[in-house]
Amino acid sequence: MEFIGWEVLIRKDAILLFQFCKKLGYKKISIETNGTKLADFSFFESILQAGVTNLVMSIHGSSPEINDMHTWLKKSFQMKQEALENASILSEKYEFEMFTNYVVTLKNIEDVPRFIGYIQKYTYLKNYIFAFCRPLPLYEETYGEYLVPFSLLKKVFDSLPLDKKIRIQYLPYCVLDPEKNEVFQEGFFKWKKQSTTRIDWDGKIRSLENAIQDHTLYFHECESCKYKNSCRWVWAEYADFFKMKAPPLLESIQ
Ligand code: SF4
């Protein structure tokens, strides 16, 4: 059972929900959180007792300046740090898996190596997820401020001294070597099988298939790519903004 999107921990019935899932027999109960509620040790412990087994906590920088600039919340970094310290103590008593999630933007890409240095001391963390900042048409005027060119992303990530694979999502496979990095995403053909509709970024109701089709670009080079069925390709808005004429760094996967 996964609680993703928005912030489940601010719900008054969050504990009851987790207890109910546990009672129903779910062995794995996952949450995504901004971590602020986890700064409270006894609350953190109570969600573990209620059945939460997996946590993904967002943190977007190695310092208050960089993280809080992205969260628009003062003391957000401090609370996340307290959450990490609490998790460190609780990991000795409870079994749970925890990941961090760092959305990579133009404002924090240079901080990634420092972040890796900072986060490695929390040895109980299973991995550090990085999510590539996607172009949402609603925020078109901020593309220049936030979108990271693939070449810069590759330069920074290829230089990281790591003993484990980086998990990164929302990225076409040809940007970072998928043999060295754990690029994870659900390809277009998987989404195509789902008939779900949703309210899209522009307020229109679209099926997932149409939403992805409208916002992604399938270059003719993708046709012969071994990842074409699992890749989500390049976002149309991204390709448009950076005036891309071909998939990024295609040679890295040939
Ligand atoms: S060439 Fe196309 S299908 Fe292949 S990894 Fe790149 S974007 Fe994805």
C-alpha cells in the first residue's frame, strides 16, 4: 500500500489509516513525506508502530539555504535533519526502509556532490533518490530558472564517487548510463495499458495515454533504441525549451 502525493502525515487520521492497512494484511506500507512531521520523535515512532515500513523523505539540498529555497519553508532543512537523526535512533529498534528524494534543479545541481557527502553519514538509508525536475506547462515562465540541461546533469552525476548506484527518475535512459545508474521510470507502454483518466496540468481531462503522448517527444532515433518500450522519452516542453533535435547523448546506450 502506498501513500503518495500530497502529505499524508498531516491527516488527523494518518495513524488510523496505517493501522487499518496493517489490519487488512498489507506487509508493505509506504509513504512519501516532506519529513517535517518526522522531526517529532514520538510521532515518528507511532507511525512505525502503526505499520509504516517504507519512507521516502524529500530533501533538496545539503544546507538550509539550498533546501529551504526549494521548499519555501523556513526551518524546513532543520526539521528534515531532525527527522534523519530520529530515523537513525529508531532504525535500531524498528525495521523500516528509508530513502531520501532530491528534486534536481538548476538551483541545486552543483550541490549534489556536497549533498552526497552530507547524507552518507546516515548509513541506515537504503538509497538516495534523485528526481529530475520536469517541465510543467503551468510553470513555463520558470523553466529557465529550474530546468537542468542534460549535459550538466551528466557531468555532475558521472563525477560522483559512490559505492552504490544512484536511483534517478523521470529521465530518458540515454542521459545517464543505465548500467551504472538505477534509472527508474515506468515507460509509456506500461502506462498505455492503464485506462485511468486524470486532470492534466492545463486543467483538461485526459487519459494517461493521451497525457503522456501530448507531453513527450519520440524522436525517430528512438525507434531503433533498445529502451524504446521502457523509456518515457523526452518531455516535449523540455525539448522545445532546449531546442533539441535528437535524443540526448544517444551514443551512451548504443
Ligand atoms: S533514444 Fe529515445 S527511447 Fe532511447 S533512451 Fe533515448 S529517449 Fe529513450
